[in-house]
Amino acid sequence: MTFELQHTDSTTKARAGRITTDHGVIETPIFMPVGTAAAMKGIFHRDLTEEAKAQIILANTYHLYLRPGMKILEEAGGVHRFSTWDKPMLTDSGGFQVFSLAACRKLKEEGCHFQSHIDGSRHLFTPESVIDTERTIGADIMMAFDECPPGDAPKEYAAKSLALTERWLDRCFNQYHKTQPKYGHYQSLFPIVQGCGYADLRAKAAENVLQYNADGYAIGGLAVGEPTEVMYAMIEVVNAVLPQDKPRYLMGVGTPINILEGISRGVDMFDCVMPTRNGRNGQLFTSEGIINIRNKKWENDFSPIDPCGTSLDRRYSKAYLHHLVVCGEMLAAQIASLHNTAFYLWLVGEARRHIIEGDFAAWKAVMVEKLGRRL
């Protein structure tokens, strides 16, 4: 995997770059739609590429490990062939899901014992087993196994958790270097910088990951309950340490405003379930603000969902989508999910364009004001 830094904004830390993988090129800044089980909920791959213009998607190690399991994925030839997604893919380590979904977790030096949220079966994730699992899944970018502590964790706990994550990280890279890709394409491993909302811990963690000379670096453990100002401050602390010539990935963030603020602070990659999760509940993100399409005010509004969006947005009216939601039609969730995903990708694409054209800061100020409106 290679990363080319193409442009840097003159008044902010915003960057435009290009990541090249064996499955294709990713132009940054980029949003990665979340396909938890190697699928976007309610969205065809065709629409992800043609309507939303997705360049890379994310799949979840924890969920794929439990279902369909590694035997089936290996027999299929990896996640790309299994899912028929032929563009780049990233897998998280499953750490966040283990600590948020699984029952009866027991954290030890060797790893994390947990029970499946599906059937209660008992499992163990270690740094070594997670790397082996991600090798079997076969994504282009793999994440190291870490503990994701609560955003409001006391400093003593945060420091202890970070120390464990750093020991696990060393084991992850040892296993990564001992193993090889299974399906003929290169796989990168990104370390994850933790440290909660404590600047000294974040700076220490960022310094520590530099020793691995990784293809890219992730910032984890944010947007998990801490104030927004703390999240932005931690991004600045970490990005002041991470190298300029490698991509930076802010995990699990967030709202459109969060993404623009992250871009302005030097983040290149984002993912979040918000576009599809909120879409299924009738919330639409648009270039003029946020719409609750369930509201009666949209009942006879025959204007496009978002005139700045894709052909999908111009094809369907607010009134029609309101009607589908009220009727409980499955198509409502599909349209809303695809619209939101396409909007997120449109937003980062516009950010990239304005970084290159040199007016990112002025454009961002206008967009942040619009994106915060409730229509």
C-alpha cells in the first residue's frame, strides 16, 4: 500500500491524498461505509459504487468471525470473493465490539475471553488470533487488536488500558510479520492510538506507534461519550506526532460536522454507522441541514431530497419518501440509507475539491453552519 500526499490546505491541517492498494485507488479525505457483515444494510454493491461512489468499505472482524466463520470465508477465497466486492476493504479488529456487544467479558494479559452475543458460545481473542482472523478475512487494511475504554474513564484506568493495548500491539505486529496474505494481495496493518481524553497519554501512544513504521495509523477511542471539544483536542495532539506521509484514520466518527472538523485537523479516513442507522430511522443528512422525513411538514413537499446530491436524490421527492416511511415500506430505509451514504461521500469529495482549489476553510465555515440546521 502506498500513500501520496497531494495537497495541504494553507490555513488548516486539511490534506488531499491518494492511497493505492492492490484492489484500487482511494482518494482522500474519504468516508468508508460500514458493511458490518461484509454487506451494507439494504444497499446493493451496484448502488454503493454507481450512486454513492464508494471507494472502500469496512467490514467487522468480530461479526465475520462469528458468522459465517473463518472456514467458510477461507473456502470462498476471502471476503472480496465471498461478498463480490472488488474494491478496497478494511477490517477493524473486533476490539470495540468485544467490549460493547459481547457478554461476560474477561480481560487478561493473553487477550479477551467473551461470550457471543448470538448464541452465548465462549471465545478468546488474542492479538495473535485476531491477526490470523484478519488474514483469513483478507481485507486490504487490517487493524490491530486493542482495548477501547470508555470516554470518561479515570486516568489511572486509561493509563493501564493503554499499557495493555501497547503490549498487545507489539504482539500484533510480531504475528503480522510471521504470517503472509492468503489470497495474493498485500495487506497493511494499522496500529490504533488510544489514551482517552488525556493529552499526555495520547501523545505517548502516538510516539509509541511510530516504531512500527506502519502503512497508516488510526485514532481510536473517540466519540465514545467524551465532549466534542475533547475529541477535537485529542485529534490535534495525535496528528501533531503522526507522520505527514502516512494516512490517518479516525475510527467511528461521526456526524458530517465531526468529519469536516476532523479533516481540518489533518484526518484522511473516516467510518461510521450513522448514515445507515439514522437513515433507517428516517433521519436524512443533506447539504442544507438535517431532515426528519417522518414529520408531516414533508407530506406535500415534492422537491428533491437534496438537489446537491446524486441522481438518487433528484429522482425521489421528500413527499414520496415521507409516504414510504409512514407506510412502513422497506424501500424507505433503502432510499434513506443510500441517500445518507451518498451524501457523506459527496461531502468528503467536496472537501477534497476545495482543499485542492485552496478555499477549504471558507467553504467549511459555510457548510458547518448549514449542516447544523434542523430543517
